[in-house]
Amino acid sequence: MSVIVAVLTFTVVIAVGLLALQPVFTQYVDTYAVRVRSRKQTTEGTAAETPKESAILTTCQSVGELVLSVLPNLADKRTVALLQQGSYRTPQHLAIFIGIKALVVFGSVFVALLSAVGNGNPLGILMAVPIGLCGWMLPNFFLATRVKARQAEILRELPTIIDLLIVCAQAGLGLLSCVDKVSKEVEDSCPVLGSEMRQLMNDVKIFAKSVAHSLADMGERCGAEELVNVASALISAETKGSDISYPLRQQAEALRDKMKRRKEEEASKVPVKMVPVIMFFVMPLILCPMLGPAVITIMNSLGPVFGSGGK
């Protein structure tokens, strides 16, 4: 029994570690453009990603649909908003997410109860409740990490999009023509905002939504404050019938100033973050060669003194 508990605990720890390190690997791949396969294509006409076809995801989706049929209130507004901001916008994504949470809760509670029964500790049974709550909240943490990474990507791409919109506006194009032209030109350089702009065009052309409503929906489903400000400026300019290049230029200047201050703030935190690294990893490597010979010499010199005193 103890061997089974140890194997299950080891498996859970390794899985949690891999999930925790996934954002680090993703950031490395996105930063250095190291890709082992081509960028996955989004479905035509939508900015959302489609679920992959695998047995694990199919199982999670089946479990999620079963749980939602019994407890439909689990799909609260906060969860749906996070899924939309993370580009998981289909009902299948919601079912898969709820299924993952249910399986994590079941696995963590099962391991806790098995460990408590194997060790004969009745308090371990009571610990299954907080462990289950932590297992229910754990997928939310990784979803929030995904949302923050996507919003950071949007913030990185937004200045380029604004500059291209200004160029198109100064060339005499209207707002929809600017958005349509830019969305086709930035498929490779700005894939996230490019897909969102194509979704905006589909909302206007296919679903007959107004431009203001489509811009507001784009800002809401992305959840980035800077994009919401740009959408509000475009809505105001479109409502007044004025040139959109002037508010876009103002938004571009404000955005670049904000990004500059954010980079300066991150740079100012680097020395503080380096203190523990220097104390635990660099200083021992410097002090050992410097003080090591002196310590050995002092010990050799004081050895006979302490030895004679001991006699």
C-alpha cells in the first residue's frame, strides 16, 4: 500500500512541476523563436483556438459535460470571461476545463484518502477537503497565467497595429477598410491581434453588428486595458465622423510611454532580484578560494596548541 501511495504522490508532484514550468518553456520558445513545428492555424472566421483531438481531451470533455449537466452553476461568469480572454471560446473548451478541474479534484482527494488510510491517520481524512479545494483552484491559476501571457502578447503587438492603422488612415481609407487591410498584412508578425481583427470584420460583415459594438466586443473578449482604450478612441472618432489618425497617434504615444515606464520599472527591480542569487550562488564561489587557504593555515597553526592543551 505504501508503495502505491509513494508512486501516486511522485506522479502528482511531477505533473504539477511540469505544469508549473510550462509558462517558462513557452516564454523561451516565444522569445527566441525556437519552434519544432509550424504555428497552428486558427479556424477561419474566428479568433478562438479549436480543441485538439485526443483521448485525454475527449475524456475531460465527457466528464465536464456530465458535471455541467448536474451542476450548471459551475460555469460562472468569471470562468467564462477567463476562457474567452485566453482564446478558449467554444462550449467544448468550457466542458474540457470543467472536466479537468473535476478530474484534478478527484485525483487529489483520492490520493489524500489513500494516504490517510495507508498510514492510519484519521486527520488525513479531514485534510482531503482543503486538498480538494486546492485541486479545484489549481486549473484557474494556469488559466490566469495563459490569459496574462496572451495579454502581454497583445500589448507587444498593439503599437505595430496602431502604426499601420495610422498609415492606412492617412492614405484615405475608412475605419473598416483600415482594419481589413491591416488584418491581412499582419497574419505572421502579429498573429493574436490579426485574428482578433479578422473576427471583428466577420462580426461586421457576417453578423451585421455595428462597428462600435464590434470594437467593444473585441476589447472585452481580449481583456487588455490598452486595447480597450484604443477601441474606445476609435468608437468616439467613428461616432463623430472625424479622422481616426489623430486619436490613434495619441494612443500610440501613451502606449509607448506606458511600456517605457514598465520596462524601466522592471529594470529597477533587477538588482534586488539578483541579491539572493549573488548571496547563495556567487559569493560562496568567491569566498571559498579566498578564505580556504587561510582557514587551513590557521587550523594547522592552532592544531598543536589545542592538542597540547587537551593533553
